[in-house]
Amino acid sequence: MNVKEALDYLLEKFTLERYIYLGSTIISTLALFFLVGYNFYKGADIVNIISLFGPSGVIAYSGSRILKMWNDCITLITKVVENGN
């Protein structure tokens, strides 16, 4: 397996996961912007401030999973390159 085949394999393997994380990150970011705007418009109380933790947590989790996925990809590619295949 050469580097191009390894990349193609990894991109194919993680296609659904990438789209799920991308979608959840986009939805969470939009929700976060909406809640921030709502807090400025209505004035912030404790319930509105606590509501910001949901979308920001999903963004952080999605980001960490994407970084783990690419770390796994780089690890595999490094092994392929080191083996000289």
C-alpha cells in the first residue's frame, strides 16, 4: 500500500464520520451564535448563559474527534512511509 492508497482508504473509511461531525459542528455553531444574539437582545440571565454550554460542548467534542481521526490517519501514513511501501 502506498501513501495515495492509504489516504484514499482513510478518506473512504471516515466519510460518514466526517460528515456527521461537520454537520453537528455547523448546527452547534449556528445555535451558539443565535443564543449569543438572543442574550444581547434580551439581556443575559442564568438560564440563557447556561444554554451556551450545550452548543459549545458539541463544538469542542466534534473538534476533538476530528483531531483524533486525523491523528490516526497521520499515524497510519507514517507507518506506510516508514515501511517503504
